[in-house]
Amino acid sequence: MSTTHPGAFGPDLVEVFGPQQADGGPELVQLLTPEGERVHHPEFDLDFSADQLRGLYRDMVLTRRIDTEATALQRHGELGIWAQLLGQEAAQIGAGRALRPQDFVFPTYREHGVAWCRGIDPLQLLGLFRGVDHGSWDPQATGFGLYTIVIGAQTLHATGYAMGMQRDGVVGTGDPDRDAAVVAHFGDGASSQGDVNEAFIFAASYQAPVVFFCQNNQWAISEPIERQSRIPLYQRALGFGFPGIRVDGNDVLATYAVTQAALQRARDGQGPTFVEAYTYRMGAHTTTDDPTRYRLSDDLESWKLKDPIARVEVYLRRNGLVDDAFVAELKAEADELGHTLREGCKAMRDPDPLSLFDHVYADVPPELAAQRDGYAAYLASFEEAR
Amino acid sequence: MAAAHDTQGTRTITLAKGLNAGLRRAMEDDPKVLLMGEDVGKLGGVFRITDGLQKDFGEDRVIDSPLAESGIVGTAVGLAMRGYRPVVEIQFDGFVYPAYDQIVCQVAKIHYRSRGRVPMPIVIRIPFGGGIGAVEHHSESPEAQFAHTPGLKVVACSNPVDGYWMIQQAIACDDPVVFLEPKRQYHADKAELDEAARPEPLFASRVVRAGTDATLIAYGPTVKTCLAAAQAAATEGRSLEVIDLRTLSPLDLAPVLESVRRTGRAVVVHEAHVNLGLGAELAARLTEQCFYSLEAPVLRVGGFDAPYPASRIEEDFLPDLDRVLDAVDRSLEF
């Protein structure tokens, strides 16, 4: 090796240090192909009952309807903005249905399908995007945290919550009704955030019962995954000291199976797991975004062939698990849901202006109370002038 | 440093011992209280404030954390959501900034965001201020950045007895509290602690020396500076009142207004940069609320609007007795 020719460093250093990433392509756990073929996996195979399959199908259809209605409501000026989940239904329903009641979820602002699984009224999701509140559901009662807008911040909250579970003695007892775990949702963009990396370190250090569920939808607004990572995201986990796995995020069966296994690992006290749900953001980042400025329609077309709902429908029909009557009934249910969302959204009233002062503190300081009273008197002065 | 008990049930303590004893008592009173931070376990913290606590309460309650401030505060948020009362230690003032996002966007806002459903009883302990001859980032006074943030409460202790009581009150508080400790006082002065005494409320300011000619307003490390200045002024026949603010957000203005209405003159003294510091807010409030009592503009003595300097010239940066008295002279001559 000659030090006078810097260009010669490259190959030599690869020989010394090894390759920049593991050999071979990423392995994708899949149980249902895009064509609706049921395939088997040595580690993650599961038997699904007909009711379970129909249930997952129904969840995805209704979740897509919530998304479609919300997008339309934004276009009609009823919502300020909407973060679309189109294309990510399988990842979210699979992850959501793998939960037990005692588990806890920390979402981003796009987990509408998981919210559905946790029994959150979709109108409450609309309330946030309409601007009437910052999220009105009860995290403790639903096991579903409030949407977090700052990218990745909630992964640390999830880890801390999981550390709390360890101290509460609800990890590794062997009692399926007692043992609990946490799911931290985030995306490919968030994987670059310091908080997410710190969450990995804390979770690994304390072996906290948390599943890091990353929906890699390929895009962080306009930036492709290649801008965030030079290696498949799931491979990063090993560097932090816990397993990572990539699952077909458009396959609800595989997502369910892998999340369930990761959750069980956590509940059993075996620590964190990284699940990369490989999917695609079929819509825009939000309703204010214009993806035609930065991505090719070819890409979109190829992912359309991998649609998460179509493959389940093909499977169900081919195996005689649904008939026309079921599909018609589900369509009617979706229409009814759409109607409820439209009417409910338009009927939402703006909050009382003085409520902006509510809940800043548990114990309200006198100065803030005085500010509130002053503004109340100011508002009242307009009423008197009328 | 050993605490000596006397026959009346009082003992002589430093600020470090007062904080340590206060933390211990809070942990005894409530099993949900956890301590977390860098080196707080076996080592007892770099200033030994948590000395002996991991030994007595175990590793599950006194948690040595990875070296990541955002991680410390962010996981504390999750622990609070699970029903715990985390007390986190930021090792030095200048290291709080990696946690700044978690503090101002999450800790401060989760109670509000959740319409009161999710409490955030977190205490963020920060040793603050200079005067210890340290390298960069170890001598700062970031209080205004937190006092500016709705949802946080910010307090500063100035003496051993307050340290003992205020840390317990901050832990019992259902709101998040940024708890500032004047690090150069940790092992300096001693005071008599009576654990059976009834403490003052946490969010209350206090007149620590009565006077008639001008009011000195201070907190944390500058309370001692101002008391020394008042002592020196007294030998020249000037009577200065000294107020220890103790609470920076919310402010407890009543004792301040009462004092300034009597003296007509106010000088605010803090180590933080003067520009947009607590002194600016106090000057505005005093102007609004006792304009006709003021005989002179409210003056500020603080750190200059330069980054904290190298330690060999930090005494030039920090407000000292002479700079305080110089401001008093200017106020009296106005």
C-alpha cells in the first residue's frame, strides 16, 4: 500500500475493516404474497381463523375509509391538515391487533389504524387535525398515548414507560394477563433522530420491554430512505445490542405475527426488538404536500400492485371465506362510518377561548389566573358594547 | 461535611447535605420517587448530592443512566406517565441543552396537551452558576430559558435549609419543576436545620434582610453576594433590603412590590446574562405595578452579554459586592 496514492486506500481499508453492510439482500418476513398466496415462514408462521382474517380485512377497509374521508374533509376546509396513512393499513392493523389490553402504545401522528384497534373514536383524531384540541382521548384508559408531533420524541417516553412496567413487576411473571409491553411507533425519517437512538440505548441498557416499530414508508416528506440510512434499517438494531427484523409491512398477517412475537419477547423480560415494517406511503406526507415534485409515478405504480387490502380480499374470496354479501355489508358499514365522520366533523364546535388557559399547570399560579381573568373581562367588554 | 446532631434535634448542614437529606426523606415518604442521572448511583453524583442513596434505596430507585441528557428527561416523561415521580439530575447547567427539546416540548406541554389527564411530576435538578474555576459549559445560568416556557415551574435555592425543604416540596409538586442549585454553595456555608420545623411554601419569595433605602432582588448564588453588599453598605449608613426570590416562575411579586413601594429603588442581581434575563421581567413588572413609587429606574447587575468567559477572568463576569454597591449608588444618585 502506497501512502502517496490516497485513492488506493479504499479497497485496502475494506479488506481490513470488512464491508460497510452485511452481505446479501434484506430478508423480508412474509405470510401473504401480493398475489394473495399464503406462504409459510419457518419462525413466524401462525394459524389464522376465518373470523380473524375477516376481522383484519374489515379493520383495514374501515381504516382506509377514515383516511379517505379525512383527506376529503381537509379538501373541503373542515380540517386544517391531515396526515394520510394510505398504503400503511396492514402495518398498523397488524401491529395494533397484536396488542393485549395491558400493553401501551406511543404513536406518531399517523397511527390512525392503531388508534382504531385501541378503540379511539376516529372523530377524536379529526378533532386534533381540525384544531379543536391537541388530542382528546384518555391515554391511560385506552393504552394509547397522544399523538406526538416532534419526530421521535415519543420513543424515549415509550422506553421510560417500559422501565416503569419493569418496576411495577408486570414483566416476565409468566402470567399472560399481567405481563405487559410497550410499542413505540416511528418512521424511517425518525430513525435519524438523536432521541430514537438514545431510546435504543436506554432500552438495551435496561432490557426494557419495548418494541420499536418502524414503518419504513420510504419517504420522509421529500427525502428518500437513502438519505437516512446506508444500510437496511433493521440491521441497525444489532449495533445497539438487540434483534432487528424486517417484515412485509403490506402483509397484515406477517406484521401481526412478527409484532406478536416481539411483544411476547418483551413481556417475557427479554428486552427490546426492532421491527422494520417495509411499506410505502401511497399518499402525500400530509395534505399540504405535493409528492409529484420529488418522486416518480413508476414507483407508485409498482407499489400499487402490493396493496395491503387487495391481497387479503383475493385470499378471502379464493378460499371462500367471504361472499358478496359480506363485502356489500362491509361497504355499507364503511359508508355509514364515512357519513358519521363527515357530519361529526362539521358539527365540532370551536373551544371556548378561555379554555386556552386550562391545564397549563396542575396547580394554577395566581399570575396566570389573573391573566385569564383579565382576558375574560376584555372579551366581556365587547359583549357590553353591543 | 458530616452532619452533627445537637441535643435539640437540629443539625448543622451544608447545602449538599441539605439536598441529600431532603432527597432521602422524599424517597422514604413516597416509593414512587426515583432518582435518575449520570453518575448518581455508586458515585453519588459528581457533587455527591445523591451520596449513599443507591446503597439504601437500590438500583431500581437510584438509576445510573447512559450519558444522554435527552434520554434522561425523555425516559423520565415515560416513567411519570406510568405513575412515578422522577427526579433527574443534569450534571452541569451547560449540559441541559441536549434535553431542551424534551423539557420545553414534552415535559412542559404534556399536562396541557392531555387536558390534565397526564400529570408530569418531574423535578429536573440543575447545578447552576459559576465561581468554581471550571472549564467551559460548567458555570452557566440558563434559568430564563425555562422561566420563559409555560408549563414549567422554576425555583432556585440559596441556602442549606431551603435546599432541604425546597427539594421535598418540588418533588411533591404535581407540576414539573426545574430546580436550580447554586453549585458553588454546595459545600460552602453551614446552617442549622430543624427537621421538625414548618417550611415556607415553595413558590414564595422572602425578605432575608430588612432595609429602607433600596431593595436588592436576588436568587441562588447572588443572595449571598447581596447580603454581603448590604452588610458593607450598613457600615456606610445605608440600609438595604434583600429579597431572595426563591421562585422564578411563577414569580411571587407581593413581597417584592411591598418592598419597592417602601424603598422606591430596586436593583436585580443575577449571574445570568442581563439581556432578557429575569431582571428584565422584574423591571417590567415593577414599572407596571409600582410606577409612582419608583424614585429611580430599576437597575440590573448580572453577567455581561458575552459567553461565560475562561475561569481566570470569571470574577470580572460575575456580579460581586462592588458592582452591586455601584448600582446602588447609581440608584440613590438618580
